[in-house]
Amino acid sequence: MARRALITGITGQDGSYLAEHLLNEGYQVWGLIRGQANPRKLRVSRLASELSFVDGDLMDQSSLVSAVETVQPEEVYNLGAISFVPMSWQQPELVTEINGMGVLRMLEAIRMVSGLHHSRNGGTQIRFYQASSSEMFGKAFETPQRESTPFHPRSPYGVAKAYGHFITKNYRESFGMYAVSGMLFNHESPRRGAEFVTRKISLAVARIKQGYQDKLHLGNLDAVRDWGFAGDYVRAMHLMLQQPECGDYVIGTGQMHSVRDAVRIAFTHVGLNWEDHVVVDPALVRPAEVEVLCADPAVAKNQLGWEPTVDFPQLMQMMVDCDLLQVTREREYADLMPASGW
Ligand code: NAP
Ligand code: GDD
């Protein structure tokens, strides 16, 4: 019988790639869907028509218990979160509820459905993956960051993710649950939300190239990240849950690039000079910035046999190429629409 996986956050970037990967691996894949008539459900159903869905919300404990009971999964991937860091200064309580307490609620749902009551009695068949983040390293104590690097989160988002990380570890130690925290560095793709810097750049480059936009407003061009391709990172999530012993893993490429590098690569790819178009807007600089993040993925490489397949220039170029096509399609569609009324 096919193994069953339950994914929270299936409508997001990572959820869509993970669903496709698990379907290819022969899983029966269920996605947790929140809200009434969530429009993103349609998009992910088009990507993978064999998906099943169950209603639920990380804010609602009983909905998670019911989802785990309905699906009876062997593996749960908790990717659901508010993932845009600046939103965590605007709505810190909501972000803490979903990204922090939401992890506890999902662990509790698994514990209740599995009947785990006593300390370290183990025995649950449900394996749990928590989508932790390099944002937990924040103002990093060392570079590159590895599994043992202490945390110094710089945003309410990072603080909530640190709670999620530690509560995952605690349920492993308290109840013998197979619970893994994947500390993933930034990963991008053509499916990345338009609010994140790489996609903001690739969309703007496509629009500027086609004459629909002239300027791109950005914040801190000196911020440095370790950016990889999301399709590679979901393979690592799955590998983490296939190990004989569970642990926590850092996933990244080990390569550092600045936002300025990202801009330069993207504009150069279409034959434009970035300095003619990029405007630095101090309003986009964050209250507390994470200046430099870079992974040491040695443990993942040695224990999981995981390696990235797409480097940063290839990633930016892939995103720009997809957005050139998307912008063309959008304009063709707009030209077909009447100028007013419907
Ligand atoms: P994303 O595209 O923003 O997707 C977030 C997902 O969370 C969406 O499917 C959203 O569903 C869901 N969600 C939001 N609030 C929820 C709630 N109350 N209950 C249930 N689901 C909820 O994010 P992503 O890039 O795929 O990232 C996936 C996870 O990895 C997140 O936890 C993120 O924090 C973490 N992470 C990401 C990166 C990265 O670079 N991408 C790096 C490290 C960690 P709706 O359709 O209902 O809004
Ligand atoms: N979004 C955005 N928009 N970021 C900008 C801009 C801009 O106009 N200008 C400069 N930046 C800088 C940010 O200040 C930050 O240092 C860097 O670009 C990356 O920003 P994002 O792409 O928004 O990603 P993030 O690093 O804050 O967070 C992402 O990665 C985390 C893992 O490290 C998200 O995916 C998080 O959910 C994830 O946990």
C-alpha cells in the first residue's frame, strides 16, 4: 500500500514542489487547506491532479487532530507558516501563533492520535518534519552556520521559528517521537512569492525588459544570503524522514551572494545595466537586519547524501526566463480584456 504523507503549507512554494516529489516517490499525498474557497488550492491542484485535501488551520487544534485522524499519515511535513519576515513586525502575535504555537498544535495532534502519553514511550509510526529556518541564526555567532551554531534571531519570525525548533526537539526527547527540524537557508524558484527579493527582482527585470516598468525599488543591497533552488531543498526534507535515527540538519549551498549580486546577474541576463534601474529605498530597510547567512551543509552531504544541483546564477536566470514568459502571457491576456466594464 502507498505511504501517506500530510503536508501543511501545500499551497506555498515548498508545498507544491514537495507534493510533486512525494507523488513521484509513490506516496499518497494529502494537503491541509485553510480558509473558505482558498484560491491557491486550485493552483496546486493543477500542478498535481492526484492530490487529496483535508481542511484545517494551524491556529485550530481540533482541526489538526481531525486531519491527522482522517489521513492516518506515516509522515507529516509542517511547512505552513507566515513566511515573509517583515510581516512579523507588523503582526507579531499572529506570526507567533502560526509559526510557533502552530508547531506545538501539530505535534500535539500527532501525539493524541498516536496515543503517546508517557515520557519516551516512543512507538508512533508518524514521522514529523518541521520547516525551521536559517533566520534562527540571525546575527550569527559564526560563518558558515552549522547544526551546533547558537541562535540569535532578529525578527519575531525568527523567534517563533526558534520556538518551533525547540518544541520539535523537546517532543523527540519527551515522547520519543520521530521529529526532525530542517534548518533551511533561503530557497527560491519561479513559484516564489513576489514579495521575496529574488522574485521581486526577476519580475521587475522581465517587466523592465518588455517596457512595462522602469524602476525597481529595493532595500539593503549589501545583505548576503545562501540562496538555493526550492526543488533541491524538498528532496532534503524527504531524505531527513528516511533516516534510521532522527536529527536536525542544516540545508544550504555553502555559497554567499549579496542582493547586489542577484540584481547584477538578473539584469545582465537580459542585456540591461542594473544601475540604470535600481533605486535604494530606505523605507524597505528592516528594523533589525540579518546581514549575512551562509550554510555549512557538510552533515547533510555526509549523512543524507544530499547535494544541490542548481547554482545561484542558474537560479536567477531560470527565474528571469520564467518571468519573461509570464509577463508576456499577462500582457496578451490584458490586451484581450475590454478597457472598461467586465
Ligand atoms: P510560502 O510559499 O509562503 O507558503 C506558506 C504556506 O503556509 C502556504 O501554503 C499557506 O497557505 C500556509 N499557511 C499560512 N498560514 C497558515 C495557517 N494558519 N494554517 C495552515 N497553513 C498556513 O512559504 P515557503 O517558501 O513554501 O516556505 C515553507 C516553509 O518553510 C515555511 O514554514 C517557511 O517559514 C519555511 N522556510 C522557508 C524558507 C525559504 O527560503 N523558502 C527557508 C526556511 C524556512 P495559504 O494558501 O492558506 O495562505
Ligand atoms: N523582500 C525584500 N524586498 N527583501 C529585500 C529588499 C526588498 O525590496 N531589498 C533588500 N532586501 C533584503 C532583505 O533585507 C533581506 O536581507 C534579503 O534581501 C532577503 O529578503 P527576503 O527575500 O525577503 O528573504 P528573507 O531572508 O528575509 O527570508 C526568507 O528566507 C528565510 C530563510 O533564511 C524567507 O523565505 C523566510 O521564510 C525564510 O525563513
